Amino acid sequence: MPEFPKYLKTGWIVLIVLICGMGAFAQNNPSPYVDKLGQLNYSSLDFWYARKVKESSLLSGNTIELFGVGKVDPKSDFYDTKLRDSKSPWGTTNIYSKMVLDLGNTRVFPEKRANGYCCRLETAIRKDNIAGLKVEVLIAGTLFAGDMIEPVRGLNDPLKNVNQGVPFTNRPKAVKFDYKYKVGNRRVKAVYSIDPAEGPDKAEFCLILQKRREDKDGNVFATRIGGARQFFTGTVNQWITGATFPVSYGNITDLPDYDAKTMGLIPGVGEVYVKNSKNKMVTLVETGWGDAGDIPTHLIFYFTSSYQGVQYMGSPESVFWVDNIEFVY
């Protein structure tokens, strides 16, 4: 077989190095939401802005502030309900709804802490009387990686309004954050009316690393690469600073503390919706566990004051504070 001339060999070597380098760059820096240190943008929770919604006089008639994590131009139109920081990975359950009338619900708040801010997540019941029709709806405060599909136009299938997850290809050893909480014991379910619900409420933190793929029909599937989850009950009045929660990788079903009900695959542990490449919301299906050394493509990540708040269940007494979220490498 004839040999390549020297300059061709050199050219091929340079091209391969460039391709490999580009591949490494694409793998490590594919997300506009992650900084050079592998942290989610604004994870210090010190930067906030507020969209404004003027509610109908048939409701409160008030101007509601819908707080978001990130930065926007101070000269922005804050009555623009689509106002966003395109570099912020954070969504909240501060929701703009249009069910004939304009309506705003705020359950996630910036709260002053030392020289910056923390995030306060609250569970509460919204009560309205519209032309004699009483409506009572419980919403939990949730901070999550992803975005809400707004305006929300109904109370059915609330999960379809939550696009969960952002691109992410890092492999943290643990998640570290500051927190305190006051979680209520008496739960209710409130959709139109208030009914008692079994069991105490729980605040929750959850991280899931996935390797996603999409078929020709737009269906989205994933393998589970890693994860961490923790529930909080009772009351902790003083800040717990720098608490660390390890991330487990690979098939974790043989771990002694594995619980299929809370640590199993999606949708077995609950429905999740994501946007596909056609910008359509579809259900996400995890098809199995990845290898311990796999590289993820996406991150699901959230903190919530009531673990079943998306089903309109929780305690109106529950409050969860979080601050200084950090991935440990």
C-alpha cells in the first residue's frame, strides 16, 4: 500500500486533533446555562428580577410581581410576561395564568440574607370568588432547572406546563447548598375546594442526570446516569450551611437505601414533560440505567416546599429556604 506524503500525514493529524478538540469543547460546554467552573448560572441566588401582571378587577385588581432568578435590562418592559434572562436555567412556580382573566401566582421569593439574597419557597392556597364561583387552589413554591409554558390556561394536567431539565454534560460528585425549613404536618388537596390529604408534608430537593435521545416521531427517551434526592420534614429554624448530598451514578437498584418509589425510573416515580426538537411538549420516558462512567446530556434539578405540590397537595404552613447552590467536583 503506498504511503501518504508527509504533508498529507501532518494535515490528517492536525485535522484529527482539531476534531477531537472540538468534540471535547462541545461535550464540556454545550449549555448556555453553565459557567466555566461547571456551575449553573446565578446559583448563588443573589440576582433577581420581577415580571408584573395586572390582575382583573374581578380578581384582586392588584399588580402581582412574578420573581425570576437572573438579570434583565433595568429599562425592560416589566409588564411583558415573556421577559426572561436567556442565560438563566431557573424556572419557578411564579406563574402567569390566563383563564379568561389575567392572573398571577407568586410562591417563590427573593429574601435578604447577609450581603445578598436567598430563595424562599412557600406553599399557599389561592382563594378567589369569580361571579359567585369560589375557587381554591394550592400551589407549592418550586425552583427548578427548566421553564414554565405560559400563560397557563387551566388546572388540568399541570405537569404539561413544566418543561423539566436543561442541557448539562458535567459529572458532579455532590450537590452543596444552604437551607432551613418549616414543613407542616397537616396536608390538604385544593383544586376548586379544600379536602384533607393523608400524611405529613415534605419539602424536597432532587437532581437527575440523564442521557436523552429523540426518535423520528419526536418522542424523547433517556437513560438515567446519576441522581440525588432528599426529603425534609419537621422544622429547622437555623441555617444549615454547606450541606452536601452525594450524587450516585450507574445502576443504583442494589444500593441498601434504594427505594423504587422515590429513586426509580421515570415515569414509574412520576410523569415528566419536556420540549422536543419541534418545540412540542412530550412525556419523557427513562428506558434504563446508564453505565457509571457515562456522560449525561441533561439535568433535572429542583427544590420545592411541598413534594406533591404539582398535584395541588401540601401544607399551607410549609416554607423551604435555599441558598448558595453549588456542584462539588
